Amino acid sequence: MTGDDSLALDSITSDYRFMLEHDVSMLEIALAAVSFEDCSLDDAVPLDRASVAYDCWLEALEALHPGHRFREFSLSDAELADDDLLERLLLTVLFDGGSCRFIRSVVAVVNGYRAHRG
């Protein structure tokens, strides 16, 4: 591993830690909700809605915190296949109370799951 590779890995680790430990602000949730509302998800399955909601939050984080690459932390295929995470996400979809509340719930579930998994 070169020095540049090490710096890139440190940056990714720092961004990931920031994302998990960051106190989610109303501004981030509001920006994410606006993006989410612009998505055409009428025929989408519930888990796609949750995945898009999380991506909208990552996009808002990146817009409000320049220099970070949060979009790299979208839900992976392995995470979307994990029954534990799917069960938690389905509960957020079932009790969807509007875009802001939904996005906040999805972010809390995913970040809690990732923090627990390490």
C-alpha cells in the first residue's frame, strides 16, 4: 500500500465514522426529503423506497459537508440481503409518516445496524 492509498483509506474511514456518529440535523433531513419527494417511487417495492431515502440523506450530507464522499456508503447488496436489516427497514416503511419522519427512521435504522455490525 502506498502513502496515497493509506491517505485515501484514512479519508474513507473518517467519512464512514463521521456518518455513523454524526447528529442528523433537520436541515439534512429536509434536503433529503425534497430529493426523496422528487423521486418517482409510486410502483417501487418498500425496500427500494428505504434504499432511495438513505441515498437522498447521503446526498444531502455531501452537499452540506463538502470534501466528504458520503455517496460511497449506499446500502450494499449484502446489507440489502441481510434479514436483520430488512426486518428493521420494513418496519420503517410500514409506519411511514411522511418524508421527513421516514428518512429520519431509515437513517437511524441503517446507521444503528452498521454501528452494531462494526
